[in-house]
Amino acid sequence: MAAAALLSHAAAQESPAPAPQYDKAIFHDPIPSDQLAFLNHFEGLPSKELVRDKQYRKLMHSVILDCVFHYGWDMPLAEALEKVLTRSPLPVQIQDKRYVMVSGRSGPYLRGRGFMWIDTQEGIALGGFYFHPTNGEPTPTVTIFSKQVREESLKMSQLPAAFAVDLARWSADSGISPVTTRYFIGGVDRKILLEHDEDFCSPADGTTAPADCEQMNANAADIDLDAAYYLEQTDHATNATAWMINGPDQVAWIQVRDDTCRVGPDRLRCRIRVTRERTHVIINRHSVAQLPNKPPHK
């Protein structure tokens, strides 16, 4: 009954809420630009050369959270990223004389790929790591991270537009689907959902939308729901390893959603709308404010 009521409420909404906009205030402790000037000397050189640089390594300590990450087995997040960057022949790229991308695609196992993205003008940095988990969680996954961000929930539109463009480019070059499970690890030492709120039928870069764009939107909504449900089950641990369990409440909700959206003039949009509503319910009921205090994962 509760599931049906939720669906009725969501289905009655004719249009989604406006997408959040990027606000640089979500980034704390920006890095002074003069401390990032050295990155310009590495433009065009193999990423592995920058990764060995002492200034770069010091910089990484200031932006990568000291947490445990599960890449095949538990290890520091910085170590996982180093595994895919330390021998990378891919060139260091700098867009618009400010956006630095250091990347690698040759992880030793599970198709590991990763990058560091740095805005040298704003002094902010975001990393990314992609691989195929085999521990029962949604797979494959892209985890974005930055110690500078301490939000309790996050959507893609809240990150810099230039980062979104470079992430899309990196994903395409690395053979990663734009609709992939996405997490975020920030300064609160929790793994949270990085929600797909982009509209694949209205590309932000002005390119032509793919023919199956509405289905991509539906797939993104489904993936986000699965990820939110998995994060809830694993208490948002940064190194979670558990088989995904579809509990009876979730199974019942999916059945009600499918029955509700089987009728009406726009079935696919109904499914997208109510699935996103369900995702937000799961996120909101397990916000940081609702969780008991406990020691962080080290």
C-alpha cells in the first residue's frame, strides 16, 4: 500500500524538479594556484612521469581521502589510483590552459582505469576510478572522489561543467558507457550515490542526442536506484563488499511501479519519474544526520 501511494504521488508530477547547479562553495580548502603551476611543465608528457613527481604526490595527499577502497581487495584509495597511473603512457592533457587530466587505463586486474582532474585556477581536484567489481555489488562502477567535497548527497550537475565534459571524454576514450553506476567518496568518509541527473535527450555540449536517449534516461534511473539500495545495505562503507539483496519491499515496489506505468500516454517517462522519486526516498532516509556517530573507516 505504501509503495502504491508513493507511485501515485510521483506519477502525478508532470515535470521533474529543476536540476541543481554547480556551486563552487561545495569545494572546501582550495589549493593556491601558485602551488599548481608546476603541472604546466608536464603537458603532453606521459602521465607516469607526473605521477612520480614529488610535488604531485604531495598534492594528492591533500585531495585524496585517507580511506579504505575495495579494488579486488582492501587497500588505500590512493594506492588503487596509483596502480592504474604509475605506468600510464597516456599524455597529460590540459584544456583551456587550466583543466589538467592525468589518466591511465592499464589497471592490473578487473579492467581498472583511473584519472585525476585538476582546475588550476579554482584550486579544486577530483579523481575517478573505474573497474568491474566481482563481489556481488552493481558492476561496473565509476567512483569519483575528492577530500574537498563534504556533501551528504550529490548529483552530477553539482560538479563543474568542465569536469562533466572531461569525464564524458575520458569515459568515451576508455570504452566506458555514459550510463554506469556512479559513486562519490568525499570528506565525510562515506560512499554516496553520484546521481545521473543529466538529460541524454538534451546533451549539455550541444551535440545530437542519441536515438535511444529516453531509454538511456530510464537505464540511468534504474542504475541509480540499484546503487542507492546497495549503499543502504552496506551502510555507505567506502570498502563495501557484499552481495546485493533485493528485499521484499524493493521487489514489491518494482512490481507496483511496472503496473502503474504500464498504462498512460508516456510509460517510459512515468518509469523514470517514479524511479528517481524512489531513489531520493532511499537517499533521504539514510542521510548523515540520521546515522549514529561511529568511528570512520581507516
